[in-house]
Amino acid sequence: MADASRAISLYAVRMRVTRLGPSGAPLVGPDNMYVTDSLVRVDYTPAYNETDAITKTNGRGGLCLNVRSKKQLTGVEMTVEICDDDPMLSELLGGGTVLTTGAGADVVGYSLPLGDDPESNGVSVEVWTEAWAGDSQVADLPYFHYVFPKATLAPTERTLAGEPGEVAFEGSGGENREWGEGPVGDWAFASRAAMQWVRTSATPPAATNGYVPVPVPA
């Protein structure tokens, strides 16, 4: 079996964020998905539960029993940073409200979630990066496609000053049995785990620069 994974992920070129329904499946309907090329970074760190040890000492104080349980992966801790203050993408990633004017035709701002807002079902986050080896992007399977099937994120600290501020969202990601083939049916692998990636020849989706609908599954 040929190993097609021998390249390194470089340059985050696209991100697709999709609203989830109560079951964890992509939520079908308008204003539930956004594809952006304004991604700065996605950081993730696997999170594990605390391990317990069963120990017993002998009469001289030495260990005669030392059994440690295996660490279990509980999910990932995530940070998503975007280039600019995008009200629609901010609402999708971190909740809150898109502020509009002119009978709702013009998007002009964003407000943080209210304390009594209903709890979010979360979003899925997909990221496409380029696959590089040596000094160039590889010709065979030139992209990585990363899937975080369920993430719950919130806006982070901001600084208003004479320099660009970081527009970022932090939270956690976990397993999702219901994400399936994704919002547009282009994921052909198991998707339950808190993170998975594949090499692919498929070109990343075009940026939408706004909300787009999630179609009814075929």
C-alpha cells in the first residue's frame, strides 16, 4: 500500500464553518454556512482526562504494585483567528448578533451574545491547507482537508489600539457521531473523532464572503 501522506501541511488557505442542529448534524437551510479565505490560523491541542494510579508499597516503602490507567482523549482545545472584523463569520463562530441597517440589507456591525441567549449547538470547522515537500507544493494530493466535526467557541480578549487587533475565538471541540459526510457531502471517511484529516486532490471550496445555505442531503 502506497503512503500518500508524506508531506507537511503549510499555509491555511480556506475555512468552512457550518452551523449544527440539535443532533449534531449540519443544519440545513439558509445562513448556516460560510466559507472564508480570511483565516489566519486554527490552533488545536488534544485534551486528555486525568489518569488514576493504583499503588501499594511493601513493608520497606518500595512499590510492589503500580498500575496506571490509560489516558483517554476527551476532545481538543481550539483557537480560531480570522483576519478582520467580519460580523457574519463572528456570529457563526462565537454567537451574538449581526447588526444591520436599511431594512436589514446592509451589515454594519456585531454584538456579543446576551446572557440569556439560548445555548448554541455548536459548529463544525473545516480547514484546507497546502501539502508541501521540499521547496514546493506537491502535485499528487496537493491539499490537506482537516475536519473538526463539533466545536463550541466564544470571542476572546480584544485590544483597541494603534495596531491591528486579534480577532479570535476560543473553545473546545469534541466527537460528533452525526456529522457524516459534512454539509455538502464531500467527506468520504469516518468523521466522529474530534479531529481528522486527509490528503486530497480536490480544490478547496470557493470563498463565499457571507452566509450561504446548507443544502438538503442528497
